[in-house]
Amino acid sequence: MEMTQDIILGIDLGTTSVKLCLVNKKDHEVVYTTTVATNASVPSDDENGSEQSVPLILQAVQKAFLDVPDRYKNRIRAIGVCGQMHGCVLWRSGSGWKIDNECSDSIQIVDCSHLYTWQDGRCNTNFLQNLPASQSTVKVATGFGCATLFWLLQNRPELMYQFNRAGTIQDFLVCILCDMDSVIMSSQNAASWGYYDTIGNCWEVEILQQASFPIALLPKTSAAGEKAGYLKHKMWDLETGIPVSVAAGDMQCSILSALKDRTDAVMNISTSAQLAFVADHEFIHHNLSKIPTSIQIQPFFQDRFISVAAALNGGNCLATFVNVLSCWMKDLAVVDLPGKEKIFDRILQLASCVDSQNSLKIKPTLLGERHDPQSRGSISHITPHNLELGNVVKAILCGIVHNLNDMMPNEFLQKAGIRRIVGSGRLLTFAFVCDIVESKFQLPVTMGASGDAATGAALAMMLSE
């Protein structure tokens, strides 16, 4: 590859890590990636809350930039941004961050709240039932930005009054990069907040006003992939004036990077799990009244939609089990305790050797689901012979896949003309996991080119050109 070719930078602010991806503009080849763990979780002010430190997330962004080889930096021509959806961060206009004039690589976060993440569970069923009814195709759930803001307004009004701007964590990053005072949110992230009309592309302002919602906090909206502004300061050896995108949703970007054909559905199993396919206006119009509550219609790119089963329970269920195993080994006073990554690799190896007729059944809905928040996990069909570690792990994986199938049944995929599932995410790189998916959905499974959200953020930036 010529060392003079233009590069698009993609940034993904994920739940547990920040990922940067450099994509060759000419042939869309990924030339470099780097991932930095955020380790940003902090104690919440509510026992069911899930909060992250914004400064720690931004530190991970800066560290990831420092990892990028110098030979690429002067070839970056645009920056595409995406990140974890639904979450909410608040800040004060003019003082949310500070950039050192002498060292613009240093970003200091000042008047800013924690990030209330998509995993936040403070909005229980009773609270949600008392919120105004939305007409959106995306049902409001706990962890959604608007629901979190309603909760803060009622329970932490003194915190709300400290701030006059709000957005997702990726919106906040775009504001910093462009040094923007006003927030521009993509329709993808707006839909993930709730109370957003995905068909009409507007906030449900009247409904929110009647409930005394702080309307002034709602960002202006724009299509994902459009230009939000330009890099204002020379930072991380990047030149000023580089176009920066309106932040997209990480789910849509993962789908964009993995999608191969219009008859494909994309399955991603990472922290959570999703199964989605691209739908046009005609399909939505003819099927809107028949779509199960477990399926959401969300904005995609280029005036299209995705029909998505977005499960809260995915790889995080397996991660929880790894944590349990680690705790058990500590309780048993195991010497030379293996690291969690080593445990993860070993249990997947054991699961891959389990007979396909494993009778153990595990429903791993530890977090409930947005359409069924009261759902909880369960184990059944236990015998004296099926509690080996590999059996348990495979049953968890089967349960994750079966939960997605319950949310988006085979009949619905057939109606949409879906003929294949394209997989993305680490777990679907294992052949035996793909076999589980093929068996349950009765569709062939292939791995996508990347299925990587950072790659998708870069590709999305090219769509608007």
C-alpha cells in the first residue's frame, strides 16, 4: 500500500474499552487498530446504578492515540466517532472540559457528571410505568438517557441544576474535539435515549413537555455519519481542520462493518448481544403493527432502518460466570490463581469439546430484558452427569443464542427475506458457537469482514462524502 494514501480514523467508546481503527479511504482496508481498557466503572449513587468515570474514559482515548504510529497521523483526513448507546452524561456549557493551550494533548474534565451507562438499572418497573407513554418504535427502558434524566430530575434535582448540556459519551467527545458549545446527536443515539420518533426524526417534545422534562437538555439531531464540525486544536499530532462526524451508535457501526448483502442479518455477541437486519421504509410500513415488543426499529444510515433484537444479556453473562469461578477458587484457597482471561480461554476450550446433545438448560437472562425487565436467569434439566464445567459453559452460550431467538423468531427473519447470519464479536469466532446459532436459527452462519464498531465509524464517515 502506498504510504501517501488518505486514512479515515474510527473511534469507538465501548462499555469496557476504547478502540481506534485506521481505514484506508481508497480500498477500505484496515491498516491499524489499537484497543485500550477504560477501567472506568465507579461506585454509583444508587444500588441499581451503573456509572463510569468520564475522565478515565478520556484518558483511555488519549492513551490509544499515543499508540498510533506517527507514519499514519499526517494521513488522517477525517474522524468518525461512535460509542456505547443509551447512556447519558451531563456537563456545563463553557466549563465541561479544559484543553491546555501549551499541551493540547491534555484534556481536563471539569464540570461534568459521571456517565450513566446503558446498564444502569435505577429506573425500575414502577418508575417506568409512571413515565409518559411514548409513541416511538423504541420502548423506553432503564438505562435510556431520557429515563435516567427523568429519574435524576425526581431524585437528584440539585445535580440536574448544575448542568445545562447532555448527551452520550461519544457526543461529549465530539464536542471536545470540535470545541463545540452545542450538542449535535445522531438520530441513532437519540432513538437509544427514548422519546424519539424514529420515523419522523424528531423528539417527542409535546409528550415530554407535559411531564415537565427539561427540554433544553435535548440535543439537536442529525443523520449519523454527517459532519459535526472540525478538529479545533492540534492534538495527538493531528492537524486542525480535520472533519469530525456526528457520533453514531456502536451497534449500527458494527452492523455496517459486518454487513455483506441485503439478505443478511448481523449477529453480534460482545458485552451484550444483538441480532439485526437492514429494513427499508416499505418493510417497516407494512409490518410496524405486527412487530413483537422484543424487536426495535432504529435508524441506520442513508435513510434506512434496522430491525433489531438488542439483548442486555450477552458476553457479560459469561464474564459474570468467569468472575464466579475466580471467586470460588479464592474461597477454595487455590494457589497461583489464573487470570480471568486465561479462565475465559480455558472454559471456551472445554465447552467446544462438549457433545451437541448436552441436556443442561441455562437461561442466562441475568439482567432481564428491556421488553421483559422482570425476567431472570434459571437452570433446569440438571442430572448427576451434566454439571461438568464444559457442559455449564456451553449451556450458557446456548442460552444466550436461544434468548436472541426468542426475541427475533425464525418466522420474522423469513418474512424479511433473511437467508444468512453474519457473525461478529469474539464469541462467534468459535466454530462451535456458530454451530449453536445455525442449529437454532436454521440459517447458515459466516463471519463478517470485521463487525468492528470503530471500523464502522470510519466507514460511516465515508458514506456522507
